[in-house]
Amino acid sequence: MTGRFCGVQVILWSIVVSSCIPDVINLSPAWAEQLETAQTHQRKYPATTVDEWMTQIAQAITQINRVEVNATATGLEIVLQTAAGEITVPTTTIVGNDVIADIPNTVLALPEGDQFQQVNPSEGIETVSVFNIPNNGVRVVITGIDAPPTAAIATKPQSLIISVTPEAEEDTIEIVVTGEQDEGYNPSSAATATRTNTPLRDVPASIQVISQQVIEDQGRLRLSDAVRNNAPGVTTSNSYAGTGQGEFIIRGFRQNSNFRNGFRDGQFGFIADLSNIEQIEVLRGPASVLFGQVQPGGIVNIVTKQPLSEPTYTVGFTGGQFNFYRPEIDFSAPLTDDESLRYRLNVAYQNAGSFRDFVNEERLFIAPVLQWDMSEDTTLTLDFSYLYNDPVFDRGVVALNDGSLPLPINRFLGYPSLDDYYETQSRASYRLEHRFSENWQIRNAFFLTSILQTGLRADIGGALVDDRFLPRDYIDSEYLNENFGLQTDLIGRFTTGSIEHQLLIGIDLNRITDQYEDRFAPLPPIDIFDPNYDVAVPEAFEPGYFQTIFTDNLGLYVQDQISVLENLKLLIGGRLDFVWQDQNLFGEESTQSDTAFSPRIGVVYQPIEPISLYASFSQSFFPVVGRSRTNTAFEPERGTQYEIGIKAEINDNLSATLAAFDITKRNVLTSDPIDSNFSIQVGEQRSQGIEFNIAGEILPGWNIIAGYAYTDARVTQDNRLPEGDFLNNVPENALNLWTTYEIQTGSLQGLGFGLGLFFVGERQGQLPNSNLQLPSYVRADAALFYRHENWRAAINIQNLFDIEYYEVAQNRTTIYPGAPFNIRATISYDF
């Protein structure tokens, strides 16, 4: 495959390198002209030095070339449009009967001149004026006749819409910003760490937000790829059935589940289609204080798209190698004239082959959302999604006894004619929010997930025999995971003297049902070097594995975010969990209950405005099912973390975080030295490390997301595993870099280039450590894209140099290779 694409790769690499990073030493006048600022008072000549080039980029501004004033049922809307570039959300003030919106880094350049005015555009509105102001800004002034109007501001690609409603009374003045506020590569807030919309700089924890724009620019279609390639040090523990979806490993510890909008969402094999995902939030460190039973490394929380107040309709299509094609739509609009009832609909269909022989996948995903403003203070959101996924069940390749990986990465080690495996996922939820006042609100939410994995397949039947023959069984299985969650949060702001508080009091109830049952029939072993895929269908099955676990969880939590001084903030919280588990294993029933308290304490000190220094202490818990030799129920595993870090806002659109952590997990099961048929809880594992990430816009049009992680995760105490062994699938060193540049002015405005480098260090393939080690690798990705008006076209290249690498080792007989060089093209249209 390397030879096949060698010539293509050389050409593509030459294009990307020569285009993505401007040759500032020999900067041509033509290139400089494209970067000239649109300011009319500046001289129009090309840059001739590096300093001039950098200055012109820094001063690049967005041109508004069209202004419309349209009548609506409730007043009017003012539409500001640009041929290319995004319009920044303005700052707003009220002076007398005027509502004033100032838009920075923008210039008004209309065909008819540099100002716009319309008199008496609607009843209750005297004038609408738009004009330039000093220091590269545009001012919009809306003058009411009897009182200042209410203005709702919404951003869309290449436009800004101000919806204006006349007001009759001065005490009802309100400025509201609605819709998707795209912060590009550098979102400034995330709810995962605190369940409140707190700026990241004020949270004493390491949180990384992977935005929708990053996912789009990189052309990611799998959750695992979006997270692993942008959150340094985060890997996966498996790739169940070859779908690429498995449990994440964060700070060395394998997580048992992911989260969606703050709710637990499925166990292993979880598949998330990215079409309805707004952003992915990665919280590093123990999260039990708000999320209950989780491992100490952290969590991944998916935030889904919500309905918009302005009509937005997007259709897109992606096609590529290995017979890949994927159409999708994203529609959103109000359903009533007053915009109180809104909807959003995401639909995607995917049909794809694979670089793996005989492997293919078909998927359908539908996700409607309905949002209703029942009153000015009450909002109800109803959310539903359905996913059908039909892959060929794939367990990857195998390692020989000497740890080598001799098989070609396309070698399939199953019986494709016997495959009838598929998966369905159904989710439904509601979220009811009510504001009692400006400072107090209550939020109640319910979430239901049902995941079914079932069907016939050829699967693992034992260890490799004679380094050649791989046993296989014909499995008929059914796995059902059902999750019911109910949350209620009371959030309020108040003061005690000069000290400000944001209080969160909450309760959540959760019931999880895990049920697995299978039967099996032996199949002929596969010769891994010369496989014969012709096999008769077995007629007789033997009973296999059967297990059902019911887990009920009640959590009570409280959190106080305290602003002692303007630059000194404390975070104090605690959660009390009650867990009950009922298990049926091969007809043998058992029950168990646990109680755990999980605290968190953190402090943030900001010596100067752009710098935040923080330190925190937090704990986690995770129930362990079973009993010891003395018939004593096992205690939950407990994790304890100490973390310090620094956050910096380098400029308005670029931020960075540096963190150091020390996590210890105790009560880990290990062999009982008296009777090896039993286990005792004296095991201990420890993870220490340093993480750095940076994301945002360096200069107008130049974005970056990058990071580095050093993780030393080891066994520190165990009766079975050697002390000092590294935890499997955890690289000591990992680095990611992705950067894009989009031309801001000139005839090539909207053309952009992207380049990514991803390094993953050597990883142990199993515990105890052995000669099975996944080698380190450096992979390069690239992108070429073009945005013009409502169109976007992109070419994404993954594994540019066609290197051979391995993503994850589940064990010696289940090792998943990474994809070779592949290219996809996407086109989308907004209307």
C-alpha cells in the first residue's frame, strides 16, 4: 500500500508544506497583498519584511459589505453580512432610548458608502444607524421612540443578526445573546467540571474542550479519534468489534463509561456519532464529587447541539477511500413566530469499507431536539436519538509468542460469511430549567439509554497455538445495557459581606442494568499466515456465559464556588453516594451495598488578569463486586489526586494550561496469598505526570490546538503483578499538534490549509508486562479547505506518509492496527 500511494503522497505533501506555512523569508508582493488590511486610511502596498507581514495579519479585520433591515412579526431584524470571515459578538450598552452594539475588528464597507441609516423602520423604532468608529470598529445604534428596545443577538457563518422588539416600559430592557456563539478553537467555558457555566480560568482543574470547529477541520468521524488526537495522553483500552470505540484511558486509568450532557452514557463498546456533537469536554482527575462512581483518571463528556433561534439548514456529503460515503443534514429553526418553540434535527447515514479485508460498516443516526420557552423564565428541552450500526465483527491481528507483529495490517482473522452482528442505541431525555430570579435557578433532567449489541459472529476461542493457529468460536450473544438517570440541581448566587458565592445543591438517581448471555459452537482454527475462510455453519450450540447486574445509585452533592477576592477563588464540594448491586452469575445470586464520600477542594489565584495559578485535592470511588475468602464484601476502589497548575490567556483567543498531578488508586483486587482462588484488596496503582495544552487563534486566520503529556503509570503494590510494571496502553510520552491557516483577504480569501503531527510513545500491551509492546509512532495528517459564502469544501488526508502503527492492544490475540494513508473529500452548503 505504501508503494501504491507514494507518488500521490509526495505531491500532496509538497502542496501542504509550501502552502500551510508561509515563506516569510521570501514573501512575494502578491501574497502580501492578500494579507493587507481593509482599513481605508492605511497605505495599499505589499509587505516586504517579516515584521510588516506579521503586523498586517494582526491588523486584519472583517469587512461588512451588506446591511439589511427586515420587518418581523414582533419588530424587525438587522442583518450584517460579510463575504468571508466571522463577525465578533458585539458589546452592548443602553444610553437613553438607544441600544448601542459595538463590533470590534470590523469595518463597514458598503457599496453605497461607509454608513447606513433607516428612519422609522417599524412601529416603536425611530432609527437604525450603522457606521464606522475609530480603532477598527462598527457601531449599530437602534433608537426607540418611547423606550430602548430589546435586542437579541445571534451569530451565523459570515453574518450577525440583531432581532429587535420595541419596549413600552423602561424596566423591561434586556439584551440577550442567543444561538451558537462559535469561539473557534478556544471555548472559554465548560460545564463538566462544576455543573455551572464557569469560565475555565476560574476552575482549579485541567479541562480541555474540543470544539466543533476542530472536529470539522480535522475531518474526524469517530469519538475516539477526536479525543485521542487532541487531548494529549488520552488513549483507548480497546476498539470493540473494530468500531474504534472503547473505554478511554485518562491519566493512566481506564474509565468505565463516558458521559453525555452530564449523564452516564453506556459502558464498553459505546459508539458516538459526531453529527450532533457541539463539543467534547475532557475533565482530567477524579470526578466523583459530581458524577459518582468513576475511575480517578477523569471523564469525557459529550455536549450535544441545541436548537437555534435563527433558521439554519446545512446539508453535507463526505466520500473517500475504501468505499466510504456519508451524507448528513443539520436543520434548526423556530416553529412559532415568537421563536419560543424551536427544533433541531441531525441525520447521518454512513456506509464504509475498510483497509481490513472483508470489513465494512453501515450506520444510520437520527437525533431530533425540541426546545420550548414555556415562559421568560422556564425552558423545556426534549431530546431523542437513535443509532443503528451494522459492522463486520473484527478482532484485529495477533502477536506471536516473541511479541512480534508479523501479519499485514489488512489480514482478517474471522469468518466473514458467519457475521450477523449489529448494534442499536436509543436515547431520550428531558431538561427543565426555571429561573426564580436573576440569581437563583433550578434544573431537573431525566436521561434514558438503551444499548443492544447482538447477533452471530466468529470470536476469540483461545490463545494462539504453535504461533500459527488461532482458535475461533461461533458466538450467538446478546448484551443489553439500560441506564435511567434523574438529576435535580439548585444553583444560586449570593454574598456574605464582600464574599461572593455560587452554590450548587443536587441529587441524582441512577439505575443501570447490564445483562449478557451467549451460547457458542467451536469453529476450525484459522491459520493466521494462510487463512481459509470457507467454513460450514455450525448447527449445535452449547450454553455459554450468563450474567445480570442491577446497580442503583443515589448521590447527594453540594458545591460552593467562593470569590474571596476578585483574584482569589475557592472551590469546595462533597458528594455522598449510596450504591446497591444485585448480581446473577450463572444462576447464583448475590447482593452488595456501598457508601462513599468524595470530597474536592481547590483554589485559584490570579496574580495578574491573564494568569491563573491553581491547586486542588480530590477523591474518587468505584464499587468492586465480590467477596473475599472470609466472605467479606469488597470495599470500593478509592482514588486520591493532588494537582497543581497554571492557566494563561495569552490573548483574547488563545489560552494554555500546564498541570502536574499525582494519583493513587487503592483497594485494587489482587490474589489472596493464602488461597489463589480468592482475591484481597491490597493492590495499589499510582500515576504521576505533567500535561500541557494550548488552543486558540494565534493571529487572525491562524488556529492551533497542541499538547504534550508525560504519564508514569505503574503498579506499586500487588501480589500477582510485579511491582513497577507499567499500566497497559499508557504511553509515557504523547504529543499532538494541529494547526490551520485561512487566508483572510484578497482573491484567495477563504482558502485554508491544515497540518497535524501526532506522536504516541511505546506502550505495554498487557499486564503483567511482557515482550508484547506496541511501538511508538509519529503520524501526520493534512487538510485543504475553502469557505465561500454558504459553501464549504474540504479534503482531509490521514496518515500522510502511510506509516504502519497500532492503536491499542486488548491482549495478544486482539490488537488493532491504525489505518494507512487515506483521503476523504467533504462538501457542505448552508441555506
